[in-house]
Amino acid sequence: MTDATGSGEKRSSPVRSPQDAAAGLFLLGLAGLALWQTTELAMGTLRSFGPGMLPRALAVILGGAGIALIASSFLKDGSTLERWSIRGPVFILGSILLFAFTIRNFGLVVAGPLAMIAGAYASPEARFKETAIFAVVLTAVCIVLFNVLLRLPIPILKLP
Amino acid sequence: MKFLAKLAFAAAALAAGSVSAQTYPAKPVTMIVPFAAGGPTDVIARIVGEHMSRTLGQQIVIENVAGAGGTTGTTRAAQAANDGYTIMMGHMGTHGAAPALYPNLRYDPTKDFEPIGLAAGTPILIVAKKAFPANDLKSFTDHVKANADKLNLAHAGVGSVSHSTGILLGSMIGAKPTMVPYTGTGPALNDLVSGQVDFMTDQIVNVAEQIRAGTIRAYAIATPTRSPALPDVPTTTEAGLPQYQVSAWNAMFAPKGTSADAVAKLNDALRKALADEATRKRLLDLGAVLPSADEQTPAWLGAFVAKEVERWNPVLKAAR
Amino acid sequence: MDLISNLELGFSVALSFNNIALCFIGCLVGTLIGVLPGVGPIATIAMLLPITFGIDPTGALIMLAGIYYGAQYGGSTTAILVNIPGEATSVVTVLDGHQMAKQGRPGVALGMAAIASFFAGTVATLVIAALGAPLTKLAQLFGPAEYFSLMVMGLVFAMVLARGSLVKAFAMIVMGLLLSTIGTDLETGEPRLTFGIENLSDGIEFAVLAMGVFGFAEIIRNLENPEARDVVRGSIGRLLPNKEDFKQAALPIVRGTGIGAALGILPGNGAVLGPFASYSIEKKLAKDPRRFGRGAIEGVAGPEAANNAGAQTAFIPLLTLGIPPNAVMALMVGAMTIHGIIPGPQVMTKNPQLFWGMIASMWIGNLMLLIINLPLVGLWARLLKVPYRLLFPAILLFCCIGIYSINNSVEQVIMTAFFGFFGYALIKFGFEPAPMLLGFVLGKLMEEKLRQALILSRGNFMTFVERPVSGGLLLVAVVLVVAALLPAIRKSREEVFTE
């Protein structure tokens, strides 16, 4: 799923809209996942819904939309698949996870700059010194803002 | 993800465990409230917590960790460091009804906590829509028994106080009305006022003003004595359903293994809060019932929790 | 007239020095938390409650109310500047507001949002004062069946929100509905689609989903697309709307106010529908609907007016019935009870000072917000000149703290990262996230109301048609579908021909 087949330039393939085809497969996959996860839930009857009725019905409709998209990708010309970048998602999502795993254990003083510096490297233009200074200043601002002014119970510093 | 969560907890325990052994409390105490802010338990926690902060000389910081009928926050409290700096405000649901309602519960109310003390209870009332065709509790129960298949009992979601107490009422009357689930007290009460549903049971603080205004009617209050907030509403004993005795109690707990010293200090601060005139008045204005002196000990609370778990278990399992 | 003497009483309360100061503080804090992505009024009001212990109840509630509607103002700032909707009601503002900012018109968008909100707030305050009580009775006609039909109508609106492929928009709505079923089943308490993750047992938090698919996914996309990277290229244009802008926005503001105010009165959080409905109507009425989604000022003015009007009239069920229509109002109930005033149908007669004082302060608060926000427009607009390589890590940090503060939960931060990736995938497959968010918001209410209605009618589907209000709403929905589908069918036919 993470790799792009950006070879839609040639019109030799019967798929005339690769993006729609991939989107349709994506929907089908999600619908399948939802159906699989709800197999154990009672459907109930139309008169008295069980917990599984709506999720399963919606999953079927979602799958139907997926099939419609795949079908139309053979009939109508559309966009090619865009290339997926690696750097952005890895650093952005990674820095969020870093924040998540450090906030409760070490506090905002550690988690804040860590997440910001790691996140900054999602862009090739990142400069360490500039980002580090900015991160420290902003973390201080955040502590004043969230802990002092808004009184939210966010851990500031926990030393091991 | 579970592994990482465990890792995080282990690290957190390590980090918190190393706080030097100064006299307790040396820093702010976090009190987990396992419900959204603004609800009855949250309000009681904040009123009591405010006075306790003054006694302890350290701020009690309320942390709302809502979810799954209060069990998410309670699980977190059970797994928190037992250094006395994390405590919680539990209630009838999290420490009484939850074991029967949630088969995969990750804590045991009787084993995973050090009881600190009972804070306040809010009495349960039996209320019905304005047009309900009964003038007293006796004719109410007769009507419910005779028309159970036509009547609708509203509740604020599986695991809520109104859900558990509603099931208890049904089982005591010997009727199984249709249960209509709502997401919270507000929407349920709204449909009771507008007559879409027929009756419900809920905490006094949620329904008192509606009863006074006459938009819904009250049949009985499930406490031994009448409430000064609603002196006209008879008790269930007076009205002929004496076995229906139930209150949404709120009590403080610390994680298992919290030092006796910390528990004693917290209990002392709680007692002082409950003895304070202004705090008492605030709680009584809500219609709350305050514990008597002998009900304020940790030991009493421990025994009480065990009794509550045993009481709810058969009732709620039968209804599942 | 009663109304005038009542308002006189209200203003005499609200205009005391203390209460003006409290109202100002509330509005300021509200603006602040509104601007900070993720930090919502709920967490803040909860934490500020203890501070209000020392104040008299009227003053305390004036301040807390200020935080609430201040946050609505501030929320649109974030939506316009960085494309992150903090709450369901600002999803729509993102669509055209952020486009305007990108075109170098952030000042016009922000100014128009503030002015539209002020107008809506003023009208809504008058509506509450004059018609609060009778409207409450009307709103009581809405039972579960009526709400369900209203939500169906809302979903039809969502189709109009779509840009591009109708099939893809439809799929996104269904996806939103499916996501909304995640969590504990209402009736049985069984976990659904939670993948064994305990944190999902109450479903996905709105801010988690919105911040993931809008905030984080947008950052990733901006980074791989250097031309779009610096939010505003070139100079920032005028800071305030001019005559031409007002001419375009005037009618949308009036319509938005009406729609928002009407939906806000419903005690089941109908206010969330307001901005969506307003946007759909403006798009339908516009001479050139293609401008929508590309920086149309009507797409900011109308929904913002609807949003603020709904936020204000949402006080009606609370003040006249004592029943909170949404989570923030539930917190206001908590605040009132802490102060010894238990909200109920009698607040108006028992505490006229509080009731009318609060209503008068709402208008004062709206005026203050205008005064606070207009000078800030220039500052906010300049913020966009910060190089993107510094701006996006800052957004990242604010979002992380904001998400964490919702429920003090690490798991929700992790979940947001997941939805960031999910949103990135959606962009790559050419899906629009806005209809998905609407589906998500409506889905929860819709399933609840559908099942309640069916339980109450003992499984009889005719209940939706037989009840007059519900039947009427469904009829409107059907008409809308037909109206929406006819041109689409014709258009696709044309496309086939041109091929």
C-alpha cells in the first residue's frame, strides 16, 4: 500500500484511472476489515437492531462504493497515482509518537523540544541550532500557557 | 501498542517511586475522576478536593479520565504508582456494579485499592413523566407491573447509575419494561420531560429542579429518611417498596499498597472537609447525603465496597 | 414591555465593573483556547472551575460563558490560518477560509468571520431574550424519530459539500458513519470494532480524528509540495473586508444566522448541523458554485454566522429547561451546581438577576470579542509569514499538547498519529476529508436516535413517516436528493458525450 506505481503515463493498461482503482481497493480493504471485526456481533432484526447491524450494513455499502470506483476506473480517464513520500510521514508521525511516549514519563520539558526537533527533520530545510532554540523557547511558552494560565494538569518535568 | 503502554507504565512507576521520602505530601496530589467534568461525581470531587487541598497544604489536581462507564479512569488509578500522589474518586458504578457489567474488567474493586473514605452519596429517586397515570408509588408499581410491555424506562447508557438502579427497580417490582438507552442524563431527562419515555431512576441532583418545577413527577426517594432538598417526596419505606434502598455513593480510593501514613492523612483531610460548614452546605445543596462519623473510616468503606459488589452482581447478571 | 424591563435588569447586572471584567477575562481565555488546536472549552472550563469558587455565581457563569463562545471565535482563526478544525462546527470554515488565506486574503477571511459572528451573536441574544421560553416548547416536539430525520437531511447536505466525484464523497460519508460506530454499543454495552483497544471503547474523539486527517495529514502533504509550503506566498493583502466583500457576504450572514439559531435551540445538539446547512445552501444559491472550496467569502461568512448563532441559542435549552444540549453545556450545569444554583425550568423566575444578567453579558461578550479579535487579525496574518520550516513543528507541538489535554491520555495522541497517516492515504487516493467528518459527527447521533425511535415504536419503521415533523423533514431530504442528483446525472451524461 505504501508504494506507488506511478506508471500511469502509458495508456497500455486497461485501468484508465489508477487513482480511482487504488481508492476502490482501499475502500474494499477497509470494508473487509470492518466485516471481519464484526463477525461476532449479533445482527438483530430489522425491527430490533443488534450491535452488529449498522456497522455491517455500512461496511457493505462502503465495499459497494469501492467496487463502483474500481469499475469506473476501467471506463473513465482519471488521475494517476501520486508518489508517496517517506520522509514526511516518518518524521511527523514519529515525532508525535515520541511526544506520546515521553510526556507522562519525563514531562513537557523533555517531550516538547524532542517532538519539535524530531518533527522539524520532516523538512529537508531543517537546521538544528535554529530549531533547537525555537523548540526550547516554545516549550517554555507552552508551559506558561497550558500549566500556568489554563491550569491544565500536563506533567512539566519528571526526573527519573 | 500494549507492550509499549506497559513499558510506559513501568517507567512512570520508576519515575514516581523515586520521589524522596519527605513528609507526605511534598507535591500536588492528582485525583482521578473517571467521568467527564461537570457530572455529579466530578462536582463532589471538586468541592471536597478544594477543602482537602487546604488541609494537606498541597493542591489536589483533578484529572478527568472518562470512558467505559468510569472503568478506564479506574483502571488507570489501579495501575498508578502507590506513592500517595495518585488517588481517585470512585463511585457506585466503578466500585460496585462494574464487575458484573464488564466481564473483562482489569481491576478488582475489593483487592486493587486502599479505601480512603466515603465522601458523599446522592440519593436515587423514582421519577416519571408528568402524565404518568399513578398518584403514589403503590399505584405506580401496579401500573408498571400490569403494562410492562408498553412502558419505556430511560437510562443514561449501559453502566450508568440510572441503568443499574433502573434494572434493580425492575427486578424488585418484578417487571421488565423496555429499556431505552441514551448517551447521558441530559438527553434522557429531556425525553422524559417531553413525555417520549415513561419513567426512570436517577440521582437527586439531576432531577430535583425538574420535580420542583412540576415538569416530571417523583414517586419516592430510595433513602431511609426524606431529603431536606425535596421534603414532599416520600421514602421508599414509607411508600411501600422498602427493599429499594440505593444511593450513588462516591468514595476516595488509593492504589493498593499506598502507605498507611498517606491514607491516614488523606482520610483526615477528607473528614475535615466533610466537617467544614461551607463545604457541607455546598454538598447538602446538591441533595447529597453525608456519611456519619463511623462511616468515614477506611475500614468501613472497604467492607461497604465488598457488600456493594455482592449486591449488584446477581441483579445485573440476571438482566444481561 | 416585559422584555425591555428584563433586559434593563440584565444590563444593570452585566454592566457592573466586576462582571465586565469577568466577561472580558472569559472572552480572552476563550479566544486563546479556541486558537490553540485541540484544547477545547471542556478541559479549560473544568480546570478553571475552582478559580470561580470565590466569585458570585452570576459573575462565574458570565466568565465561563465567555470562555465558551470565545472559543468559537478563536476556533475559526485556527481553521482559517492552519487548516485545522478544532471542533465539528469549524470543519466548514476550513474549506474556503484556508483557501482564502492561501490566496493572500487571510485578513479578509478572519475579519469577515469575526463580523459575521458578531452579527449572529447579536441576533441570537435577542432571540434568546425574546423567544427563549416559547421556542423551548416547540423544541420539545423533537423526539428520537424527528432527530433521526433531521440527521438524514444533514447527510444529504453533506453530499453537496463534496468537490469532484460524487461516488467518492458518498464513500467518505459512509466511512465517517462507519467510524462513528466504533465503540461501545449503546444498547448492549458490547465493544464494537475496537480491535481490543480499550481506549476505543468510547469511540474516537472528534478532535483526534479531525487533527489527524486535517492537521497532520495536511502538514505531510505541504512538506512534499514545496510550492504550497509557505502558507501565504507573496504579500498579504488587505486586512479587513471591503465594501465588495460585505456585499457578497451580507445575505449569507443573515441566512446563516437564521439557520444556526433555529438548529441551536434543539436540545439534542442540533447546532452542529448549522454551519453545514448554511454552506450547502449558499453553494446551492450561488451563481457560480465552482467558486466554493476555492476561497469563496460566502463559504466563510454564512457558516461562521450559523456557528455562532447556534452556539448562543444552545443556551436556550439549558436556561429554560435546565437540560444541557451538549458537553460544554453539561459542564455549565456542573458549574451552576457547584455554585449552588441547580439549573431547571425555574431559573428564570427564581434567579432573574442571573438569567437576564447572563443574556445581557452575552451581547457584551460578543462586542468584546469583536474588539479583541479585529486588532489581532493583523498579528495572525503576519504569523503566516513565519517560515514553514519553523511553523509546522510549532503546530505539531500545540496539537500534541492539545490532544493530550482532552482526556490526559497518551493513547489518544498515538491514535492521532494513526489518523494522520490515514488522512495522508485519503489525500493520495483523491478523497476529501470534510464529508467524512460530517458523517462521523452525525453518525453517533443518528444511530442513537434511530435505535431509540425503533425501540419506542417497537420496531415500526412507519414511525418516521407518520409523525408529522419527522415526515416533513424526510420529505425535504428527498426533494434535496432529487435536486442534487438531477444536475449530476445530466453532467455525467455530458461528460460521456464530450469524451
